[in-house]
Amino acid sequence: MKVFQVAAVCGMVLALVGCSGGGGGQQRGLFTGYVMEKTEQEVEAKVGKPDSVDSSNPNTPKWIYKKKTFDPDNLNQVDNETILIFQKGAGGTLKVTQVIFG
């Protein structure tokens, strides 16, 4: 009987772990790896269109994603915003140079 109880508890723990986190989509580190030094077209192909774009400074446009990432070091808390900052590289092409989680 004790073996059955231990197995049941283990099953519940596994089910809860499987349901936790990820509600925000992608883990911060993976998301950063997908977008750093990528062009707008490459970012859109990999992680989708942003929820909004701030083009007030055409040399450093910002793409804003809502609830797209989560922080695995903080109980998988979902980030309200993930901001990608693009800057022109040596060839004049806009590429992601910074990712800000908030």
C-alpha cells in the first residue's frame, strides 16, 4: 500500500511540473539565443510578429512582445514585456543588439 501512495504522489508531482511555467511561451535564454544578432525578417520567422513596434528612433527601432517569455530562475514567472532593440550593423542592416525583459 505504501508503494502505491509513493507512486501516486510522484505522479501528481510530475503532472504539476508539466503544467507549470511556459505559460509565457519561451524561456528567456532560448528566446535570446533565437534573436540576438538577427535581422527583422529572421526574428519574425523564428518568434513571430511583435505586439507593437516603437519606431520613434529609426536607427534603433524596438519590437515589443507581450507575455512571450518566462524567467526560469524566478519560478517561471511570465515577463509582461520582452523588448528587442535593433541597431544598424557594419553593413547597414538592422540586427538585434539587446533584449530587455520586464
